Amino acid sequence: MYKNIFKYDEMKRSEHMAVRTAVGWYFWTHQLLEITGPDVTAFLEYMYPNKIGNLAVGRDRYTTMLNEQGEIIDDVVIMRMEEDRYWVSTLFASKTDDWWYFHQGDYQVDWTEITDEWTMYAVQGPKSREVLEELVKDPIGELKFFAHKEAEIEGIPCIVNRGGYTGEKLGYEIYVNPEDGERLEALLKPAAEKAGGREVTEFQVMAWTLPTEANFYYMRDLAHTNPFEVGLAGGIDWDKEFIGKEALLKVREEGPAREMVGFEVLDEDIYIRAKQYGGPGEPVFIEGEEEEVGRVSKLVYSYVKEVNNGYILAKKDKLHIGDRLKIHGYDAVITEMKWL
């Protein structure tokens, strides 16, 4: 009998539910590239399929980055800091640097990695605004989702961005100089505890259990897929040129070959290999049939729904909500990809 690595872990449970019911804060620094120049907006328009030019200063946008085959090779958040200056938040700065270099062409742009200059803390949950309002010098209540502004916390200069990776309607990210990290942590800890929250220390909570409940992806989930297969084609600007457009137009015309679907495993204690742990993921079969219809991309645990939940990358229209099947001998059911 395999013991569920999520269900019985009270540390993971308490940290996860602190975010859902009150507030949780944690260190979560992505890699940052700053890019400038007279052609910077046009360059980013070509690098990324989503619209960039209409992004106002002080606003952010999530977008994928594609190769020439229309496959996702990164997903990033682009922040417009000034008219001709952007931040690009990624987990793969060195790969992005290479990709930009080989596709720069005649675009007049310059970029540099600024990861070492900034530390980012996430403050997430229904009481996150309450916690921050106690700390910031000027109110941040008017800050819209995916918007950022300069702020000050007890004399610490910072940038507060409203956003996050948890699915919470209220959540913020605080960018500070790394030298101010300990001071900020010393302020966040008691403020969160006063609001009934706590620090989140488990990586599996930050990157897996919280995002999966909200139908968010980790880059490992997206590798070797195209935006149509994973439901990320909605923001694409088809009126411009971008890398991968020709291949993606073909997918749009013919339809995607695969799709990401949600599933739950009804057994409590399970051992099912998912792609998140490395490897291709557990194969999925319809009972009584020999054809492999998909692979388990992610399998975690929803502490809100008290169920093993995850994603299957499946052949298009092979699996439907309500379908029951066995995966590695365990009972499973196809569901919507949302558990909040």
C-alpha cells in the first residue's frame, strides 16, 4: 500500500489552506530579464503571440513563447515598466537570452538579466490586501489585477504587483532589493500571523497543489504542446507576425490533435507516475481498449476538495467529463480542470 504524499502531510495541508482561508506568504523569485530600446515593443510582439503593444505602463501580461513549430517553449509574464522598458519574468532566463539573441535580427534592443537585483515575495489569499495595507506607506487597494506600482514598506523601497500563481482573487508580489529581504520577512511574518495566516515553505504547495486547483500550469506541463492543446490560444493576436504563427494557423484550421483534461483519482492511497516527477507520465487507457489515449501530466491533491487531482494530456475527444477509467489499476474519473 502506497501512502499518499499529500493527503496526510499536515504541513502541506496547513500551508495550502492558509492561502485559501486567510493569507500565506513565501519567497518566490523568478528570473528577470530587463529589455529596452527603440524597437523593444515590436521585438516583443514578434517574440510572443499575445498582444504586447497595447499594454499600458504599469500593467502586466501573461503569454506563451513559441518555436517555429508552434510549440510552447516558455510561458512568461511581461511587465511594462516604462514606454520602452519591460521586465520579462521567466524560469528560463538563459534559454530566453539565447532565443532572443538568435532572433534579434535588425531590432534595436538591449537586454540584461536583473535576477540578482531583485527578490520577490508572494503574499496570497483573501486577507492579503489587509496584510499589505498595514505595511505599505500608501494604499494599494486600487491596484488592479496584473498591475504594479512603486511602494514603500517601513522605509524599504519596493514594487508591488497584484498577481500570483495560486488562483486567489486577492494576491500580491513584492519586489525588493535582496539586501532588504530579511527586513521584509521580519515584517511579513507577524502581519500574516495576526491575520490568521502563515509562511508557506513547501515547494510542492507553491508550485503544485495551489496552482493545480486553479487550472494553472507549470512549464513542465506545457512542454511539447501548442496553445490550442492546453487552452492558451485565447489571447493570441492573429493580426501580427510572431514566431510559430504559420504552424499555429495550421493547427487552428485542422484542430489540435490533443487536449489537456482534468481528472480525479478516487482511491486515497495511490502510486501513479506523473510527468511532473520526470519521465513521460503514466499511460492512460480506456477500459477494454488497447489504444493508449493519453499520459498523466500532473497529479497532486486538492485540499479544498479532498481529492487526488491532476491533468491528462490526451488525444482529442477521447476522454470526456464523467468518463470513468483505471490508471495503473486505480479508479479515476475525468472532470473539469478546476477545483476552486
